[in-house]
Amino acid sequence: MNISVNHLGFRPDDQAKHAVIWGSEPLTSFQVIDLTDMGYNEIGPNARPNTVCFRGELCWADYPWGRYAIADFSPLSKPGLYLITLDNRFNSVPFQIRSDVYSRTLRKPFEYIHLQRCGDAAANYHDRCHLDDARRRDTGEYVDTVGGWHDAGDLRKWVEHTLMLGIGLGRLETELEPAWRTFDLREGDIRAEIRWGNQYFLKMQAADGQVWHDVGGGVDGDNSDNHWTDNRIGTEDDRFINTSYSATIQWEFISFQAQVAGLFGQEDAYYARRCREAAEATFRFMADKTNATPKEFAWAVLALCELFDLTGDVTVRDRLEAEIAGLLSLQETDYRFEQQAVRGFFYADARKTDLFRSARDSGLPLIALCRAAEYAAGGSVLKKKLRRAIELYTRGYLMPLSRTNPFAMIPYGVYTATVPGETYRPLGGKLFYRFFVEVKGKCAFGVNSHLLSHAVGLQAAGTFLEDADLRVLARRQVEWVMGGNTEHSCLMSGEGINNPYPHSRFLGLIQGGIVNGIAGTEEDVPFLDLDTTMDWRTAEYWSPHVSFYLWYGSRECRGLRLDPLPY
Ligand SMILES: [Zn+2]
């Protein structure tokens, strides 16, 4: 029998404390044991019978993956260390009930980012590296682009993804201001880390305001630059700068610079002005550029909300309102495709023939709508429109999808067309869904960023709509990542058990790194590389997961004090 539960545990007041149970025996009840009682399976002279502190009934139901039961122990709220057992024959992973289950994890993803520093020595990992970054692939000119962070399980510096690390750190500092002074006594660890990463992003901004695409990203993303170098400029192993354009990168950059300018405004006015001017230069560069996808519109909305908060500039406000309208224009408010199961989803583009799906940014439209709702004035037409859009997407789309499985994980995507040889599950009418990314002809990524970005969006939506069910649904996505999944695998190194060995070919294990997560087969059943086959699709660390986790965790822990470290 299998008992799946969030390895981190639960807070005393959490609603819907659930474990998911499946297997061959039709058991009807479960028990919870308090491990601090010392009775449980204690061997030796102290042995005594187990004390069951909670009992409950199992509610079985059929799902596409088979028959599953939910074990609901929501009333259990006493702090402690527990496990769930089925008649003392099958046990869950032990888990905590305590108020700081999330806040106590946040230092680990922070240190993961610190160890991904490029250009600096990372203690116990590597000496100073890539001091010869880099030469332009288009002109051959050398441009100092030393610094930043390595992305993922390699040494490449994708701006789109490593900017996410900065954004996650920004959220952590804004929401919680941890009293961490291990690496920087004067300014604190988070601010020092933000400055470290940002030197690279500022160097990647061209004179016309455009932010370049990557350093070391290779040719069309190959691994030709994914190596250590001799740190000497002008030698054969120097890496390349790719100066190509991406709308998402420009908006992410504006969002981050505006955030940093706000954070440093008081204590370092010079630096804050430098970041603000960088954001404004890219904003001017974007004056004649248009967005086409929900991802681009969403990042534009987030960026312009930040920039308008900072500057109050009416040009920014006008552009912001246009981008909000653009995002809303891609949302479907009716039941279409001859079905009544879902509505409120986003289309991939203005042709409106397929739905928006993204392994990295699927939750971004919801995050952007909620951020825009903070911007919109109370009682305004815009605020009402945004409220309606958020209600439709969460209650009309995400909620029905989450009921397809006992884990309440949001399936990866809904489709208007299927591919032969792969499983697409009927949703109703002419719509189909898959729990995991399609495999044929695609890089079938694990779904952690899909889930974690939705967790951030649902958390914001739950707060805005004052809907506790949405906040629970947000948490359920995080629980999947933290071990409450079909593989009983905690997908962050250093937390929980059964972690995959990461596809991290240069640095190996890094505490706080989150891997891509569970992907699917052609048959759309879960797949995770727990056999060290170095399958990057499921087991590679990636910056966006860490960012979304910090973003979620920071918001979730608002008002909690993070412990200073004892050194
Ligand atoms: Zn490096």
C-alpha cells in the first residue's frame, strides 16, 4: 500500500490536511501516530504499545490513474512529529505539524542561489570562474559580462531564467527581510546576493536599452559553451554572448530593476537610481514592440505595475492598461469547443485555436491578473473586470481540472488537438487534457514550475477573493513538489526523502535546489528518474522552480519572523 503525504508537514491551522492512499488492499481506516510518544515500534526495554492519536475513515474514489483514498486528518493540530499508518503494516514518511513548516525551509533555496554564483568562488564547490565572459557571437567584440548566476544543472547564463532567481530573492526580501548576515554583515545576505546577480543583468543591457539573451547558451541552446574556462580573455575557450531579442526578457528585466530600485531606495540612492534608469531605458526600447502570447502580456503587466509603482509615470500607466487589455483579450469567458467542463482559460495567441500551456510560465497570467487587481482602483470598472477574470480562471478552469486526481494537482494542459500514439484524456466536447507535457517531438519537462507558478497565482487569488479553497489548492501544488506525489519523492534537495540525484553535471548536489519534477510517459502516467539515468527532463535543477518556491514561501510566511542564523 502507498501513503503519500507532504514531507514538510502542515501548519496547525491548515485546512485539508490530506494524505493520498492507494494499493491492492481495500482498507477502510487509517491511524496517525505521534512519534514523540516513543511507543511506536520502539525496540528494547522501553517498548510499549503504540498510541494512536488520530483515527479516520478512508474515502475511496476512482480516478484516471486508478482507485485512490483520501485520508483527512484536518482536525489534528497539535504540533509534533507524526506518521500515518495502515494498521501498523504500512507507514507514511514522518511529517511535522508546526507553524513554520515553510519558513524553516527558505534558507536552503537562498543558499542554492548563492552557490550558483558565476565569477565568484563558491565555497566547497568551485574557485572563481568564467572571468573571461564573453565575446559577442555576432561581432566578435569582447564585452565584460562576468558575474551573475549559473542556471540549472550547468554553467550557462540564460538571462530569462536567472532573472527569475533575482525576482525570487526580491520577493523574499520584500516580504520577510530575513535577518541573515552570514555572507554580508553590513547589508545582509539577500541584498548582497541581489547585487551580485544584478551586476550581470546590468552588463547585459545594450546602449539602446535591449537586454541580451544569454552568455554561454551555445548555438540554438546546445552545450558548446557549457564548460569551465581558463579565465583568460582572448583564448580559445572564451564563451559567447547571444544578443538576440526576447520580449519576456525585457519585461522580466524591467520588473526586476524596478523591484531592486524600490528595495534600495533608502539605503543606496545611487544604486537605486542606476536600476531605475536601466528599467526606464528598456521600457523606452519596448515602445514599438508588441506582445503576442499570454506569457508576454503577463510579464509586461507585472513589469509595468512595478515600474508604475516606482515612477508614477503616465506613459507607463497607459502602456500598463493596454497590456492588461491585451491579456484579458486572450481569455475565454464562455464554454467553447462543445463542452461545459471548463472556461476562463487563456488561448495560446489571438488565433484562439489552441490553449495556452507553458512548462515554466503557465501560472503567470493568473499572477499578473492578481497583481493588476492590486493596481486597479477600488470600485473601478477595471477592478471588476479583473475580479471576474480571476474568478473565471480559478473557479471555472483550475478547480475542475484539479478534481481529476486525488492529489488536486493541476494537470499540465488542455488541448484542442491530439497526437497519435499519445494519451489525451477526454475533458468534454472537443477538449482533451494531459497531466504531463506531451512527449512526442517535445522536451517533456517535469511540471514543477507549472505547479509552483500556479501556487503563487492561486495564493494571490485566494487572498484577493477571500477564498480559502483557492489557498488550499495553492498549497496542494506545493505539497506535490515536496513529496506528496505518486513517487513519494521530495523534489527539493535537502528536504524530505527519496530525492532524485540531480542532473547537475558540474556541481552535483546543492541543498535547496528543486528539480524539474515528475514528467509523463506517452501514456500520460508519472515518470521520475530515481535510477540516476541523468534524465534532465525530470531531475535537473532549474532556476524558475526555486524562484516560484521563494515567491510562494515568502508570501505564505508573511508576518512570521525568520530565525537569524547562529553565526
Ligand atoms: Zn561561472
